[in-house]
Amino acid sequence: MMVEDDPVLRPGIEAMAGLLAFYVGADEGTSSLSNVSLWTSLEAAKQLDTFQPMLKQGKAYTAKGATFERPVMNYATLWQLKGSAASDEAAS
């Protein structure tokens, strides 16, 4: 379902002010999905709380038995690492 939701959700999320990155992942072993996003501020991140296309799609997941962790958690960055792929890109 998440792959099918990409064209529905991507344009609106990409247009949000302050978006740095957005990742969608699945863990087949635990039958779980995760969205992780990076934003310039907490206010920017909270745009997702009221993003109607995402809220609408969430109802379809709930109808199929999914549960969501609420409230949505927002974390302040305490430290960061950049892997070798980031170094390779900078060298290009």
C-alpha cells in the first residue's frame, strides 16, 4: 500500500516548507512500516499532523488492521553522522 500511496502523498510532502528529507520503510519481519522525516524546525515537521492526504490514507490502513503510534513523535537532533556515501557525493 505504501508504494501505491507514493504518487498521492509525495507531491504534497515535497511542497512543504522546511522539508530536508523523507524516508518510508518497511520491515517484513515485524510487518511494520515507518516514516522518518527531517525538517528545518519543529513547526515545519508538524505540517504532517494536518496533511489531509496522509490522514485520509491512514484510514485505509486502519481499516486493514493497522495501528499508529500517537502522538506523532518529533525529536530534536542531538548529534549526527554522515556515512561514506555522503563523502563520495561531496567528492564528485
